[in-house]
Amino acid sequence: MTRVAAVDCGTNSIRLLVADADPVTGELLELDRRMTIVRLGQGVDRTGRLAPEALERTFAACREYAEAIKEHGAERLRFVATSASRDAENRDEFVRGVMDILGVEPEVISGDQEAEFSFTGATKELTGRADLARPFLVVDIGGGSTEFVVGDDHVRAARSVDVGCVRMTERHLVRHGVVTDPPTEEQIAAIRADIEAALDLAEETVPLREAHTLVGLAGSVTTVSAIAQELPAYDSAAIHHSRVSLERVREISDRLLHSTHAERAAIPSMHPGRVDVIGAGALVLLAIMERIGAREVVVSEHDILDGIAWSLVLQSR
């Protein structure tokens, strides 16, 4: 067993996984998995820069994670940063802060690398399932971007597009610094138009419609699953490998987009940091399912974070 720590810093959240990995059996024994909403991508789409308060929220989470990594005695650490820090003019400030706290340089990876990690994390434990037809289409709906990966045991094609729950919310639903509550039909149509254009881009290089099983990752998808199951609280075990039908996703997306902040916040499984962006995230999922004709989505709690952890194991061999 190799004890590794992986950090995934995205547009909306930062997450930590500490695990013991067995490269022989393919088992990843989870010791610590946590997530903090830091909204690192706050305003990036508009200003091109990481906001000071967003950086401080992220650094505060990094300090907590540093303590956890030390406590568990992880042998190796990899910190991967995604969409928001890729786009920001002042990303050097972000890099310096992370190095000071965690002692490693954050890798600002490309969308294609992000897709590779997501695919590995999501499918490593699905490849032996007889009830899931291949190839898989893994869709990771993040805050700033969405990754599409088609593959069997290995990636065949991948593409990252700049459509995510935070980016769409800030671009289309924020007026004078406040999220429209609820959105107008014109605002929803504008989000949908952006998503459809992004799907056109993705289809230029990824054969989305050739996939037989859709696997959905990240907070927007897992939250939709929790709502579909009417869970009394967020339950990772109940969500992992759950299946949500197209009809249920359509119903939930419509409900979220036409509800108020208070109504969304009252959903028992809703994380407070997702209340304002979940409508856009659910719409991204719905548009993808309709585009490829998916009757259901298989929801995975294992994603890019698990892929980063596995990359550390492979590097050490």
C-alpha cells in the first residue's frame, strides 16, 4: 500500500483525498475525503483575475488540509488546479500561496489532462460491471468548465469546454451583483444557448453519441441524484453509483430553475455553496443527456480526485 494525498482545486470547490492505494488489486482505501466551497473562480469570467477574498478562502482551506495530510502521514502529495486558475492573470499569486502552505507547486493542468484524471477516477471500479455497456462517456460538470471523455479501458477522446455552473450563473443570472431569483425564461434560454454551443464544440473531437453508458461526476450531478432520491441529508454512499432517469433530471432541472433561493436552500441535501449555481449545473446535465439520447446517468462520487491519487501510485512504481 502507498499512502497518498490528492488535492483538486476547481472553480467552485477545493477537495482533499487521503487514501491507501494498492496497485496490485486496484483498491483505493479512503482515509479522509473532504470538500470546501471556496468559489475561487468568483468574478474570473468578468475580470480575468482571482479576487483577493477568493484567494484567502482557498488558502484557509489549504491550511486545514495541510494539517490533515500531516496527521495521516501521506507519503506523496499532488495538487491539481483546474479552470479558474488556468484563466486568471494573477495565477502566480495563487501558486505562491499554495506552495507556502502545502510545500508543493499546484499543477495548473490542461483540460485534456483534467479529463484523463476524471475518466480514471470514475471508471476504474466500473470496468468489470457486466450491466454497464461500453464505451463510457464520463462527464465532469465543474464550476468553470465541463470535461467530456469517451473510452473503454482507456481514453479514446477528450475535450474540455468553458461551460460550468458558476460560469453560467455569473454570465447570465447575475444582475448588479445579485443572482436573479428565480431566473427569467430569457436568462434560462441564454444559458441553454451557451451549453448547446459548447456541446457542438465537444462533438468536433469527442464522439459523444457513440457512448453506451453516461457517467456523471461532480457536485451538480451528485446533488441532482440526492434530490432525485429525496435524501434527508447528503449521503455519499446512497449517491455513489445511483442512476437517475432523463425524465427525473428534466423535472429536477425545471424545478431548480424556477425556484427561489429560499426554496433551493430548504432542500435537505443541498450544500449552501451550491444554492445559487445548482440550477445552471442541472441544466448542463439535462442538455448533455438530451443531446446524446441518454435514458439515464450513472452518478459517481469517484472522479478527478481519485484519478489524481492513482496518478501518484503509478508515478511511484
